[in-house]
Amino acid sequence: MSNPVYLALDLPRLDEAKALANRVKAHVGGIKLGLEFFCAHGHHGVHEIARIGLPIFLDLKFHDIPNTVAGAMQAIHVLEPAIVTVHASGGRAMMEDAKAAAGNGTKVVAVTMLTSLDERDLARTGVMGNAHDQVLRLAELAHIAGLDGVVCSGHEVKSVHGQWKDGFFVVPGLRLAGHGVGDQKRVVTPRQARDDGASVLVVGRPISRADDPVEAARNIEATL
Ligand SMILES: O=c1ccn([C@@H]2O[C@H](COP(=O)(O)O)[C@@H](O)[C@H]2O)c(=O)[nH]1
């Protein structure tokens, strides 16, 4: 089985990002490039990281009107990402158009509820009810819109998997027991997320900020 861990390369400097990816590449299955990286380094940066030879996950979390998101999807075709994210709260039409505009080899997955949010945060945005129900509701919408899967926390992935058997599930917010969570609020261990049905495990700071990133990546791999 291939390694489900994608390293989140949330680093401001391209040379440091490349060096880290090269150091840990034997212990991860892919590289996730997000807003921080893409805003700083754009297509050039993605090409540079892609030279390492691992699948690229562009976590750009598109959220706009359907026409604009479809245009953005077309603009990143050339980068041949394995995975791209949009926000499920952008609505069904936006997700349908995003999927239609994506390349054949690209999985389009919808962010349901960010792992940095809890139910109090949800209530402040005007959404009443619990995180679990909100994630399941948005996952159902993403499924109806024809997406490949969703991003959710490890708290919900088992239920989402239960209602969407062949879905593709990306789980961030992963920490080994006893490690600091930082800004994440809905957190589980990588092993728990995998056992509950995650297809991809996103790990950033537990590797990138570790004293020894290679050892950290190896330790996570060993728990799976
Ligand atoms: O709900 C979400 C969606 C995306 N992310 C991204 O995953 C990584 C997690 O980084 P850590 O350092 O392991 O906390 C980061 O790039 C986020 O943008 C998420 O955390 N939660």
C-alpha cells in the first residue's frame, strides 16, 4: 500500500521548502502546497517542487462564483495536480463547474469544516448544530455535485466514509499523542484517521517544525 501521508509544505522560502521535501521524500507519499506557498511562488514554485517526483496536492481552497472557480481550475491544469480543494460552502453549482473544469487526472475534493474550527466557531458564523452534522451535510452536497471526496477532520471521517463508500477523504489536523495542537481544534492521530477511512493524511508542522524532520516523518510512517 502506498504511503498516505502528504507533507504540508507551509514554508515561506522556496529553497527551504525544496530542501525539506527532498529530505523527507522517502517517508511521505506526496506533497501538499497551500495558499502560503502558492501566493509566494506560484506556478514556478509548483514546478520546482514537482521535480522531486511525488504527487502534488494543490490545497488552494477555491471559494467564489462558479465561473471564477472554473477559470482558476483551468489556469492550474498545466500543473497537473493530483488533488485540488474547493470549499463545499461555495455551493453545488460551483463544485459542479470546478469538477468539469479540472483535468482528468485531478481529484477535486471539498473542504467541509476547517479542522481549526469547533462548534462555538460554527455558531458564530450563524450555523447552529454540531460539527459532525455540518460535515455530513456538506459531504452529501459535494457527493451530489460529483466531486471525488471531501476534506474533514478525523472526528468525522468514519461517518463520512459510511455514507460515501467510494469517496476520497483527506484528513488534516493530525498529531501524535502528547504533541501540541497549535491552531487546530479537531485533532486525531494519523493512525486513528487512517483506520477510520482517510485516503490521505495531511501532516505539516509535526514534520516541518520538528528538530529532526526525517525522524518525525519516519515515526509517523511507523505508526501506520
Ligand atoms: O480543514 C483543514 C483544511 C486544510 N488544512 C491544511 O492542512 C495543513 C495542516 O498543517 P499542520 O501544520 O499539520 O496543522 C495546513 O496546510 C492547512 O492549511 C487544515 O489544517 N485543515
